[in-house]
Amino acid sequence: MAENVELLRSAYEAFGRGDMEAVTATWGTDIEFEGPNSTRMPGAGAHRGKEEVARLFSGMRDRWEGLLLVPDEFVEQGETVVVLGHLEGRAKATGTDVRVPFVHVWRMRDGKVTRGQALTDTAVVADALGR
């Protein structure tokens, strides 16, 4: 299922360009996304549906300058793709530059993303955002 990896690679590239339309085109209509579950993190918890998840991703751009989600490695097992990568950017609230690792777990169905989960060092991100 190398197609799943290529689809996700294109979504990360589109996010880096700020092309949310191309990002959301990779999602199923019933997408669910779970951010790190920390009260200090904006967008924590579960988000359902294209509109809500798109709002979450767009909100990230509102909080960061030069935001990049850089995939370093893709690990695929059937309909699941795990992305090991890092977030880079400068928090607008504090001016703090951050480079922090993440793990994204993506569940795929019929060539679309149906579920995503983000794992990261929430303390580093929250501190940079002044939360």
C-alpha cells in the first residue's frame, strides 16, 4: 500500500505550502483526529469531521510563524501509517523557536485518511505558546 505513504507525503507537502484544500482532499468525510490530551495544548482531544479537523489544522498556522511538520520516516503496516517527524516553527505568542519530535498515527480506508492521532512533547509546545 505504498499509495497510502505517497498520499500522506503529499499532504505534509501541501500543509507546508499552506494548501489546506489539498490537505483536506486526502481525508475521508468521516475523519477523526485526536490531538495530545493536555489541557495546556490548544486543540487537545478528539475532533470529528472535515470541517472541525480543518479548523484545528488552520488554528496551528495562527499560532506559529514558519510552521513546518516535517516527516522524517514513514512506517506502514496495512492500512496504518506511522509518521516519525518533527515540528519546526516560532511561536507567535512568545517568539520561541521550537523543533520538537512528533509521532503521527494515520488510519486509512479506500485511499483516504479516516483517523489521525498526534503524539508529541506537550510541555515543550505549551511552554513555547505561553500556556
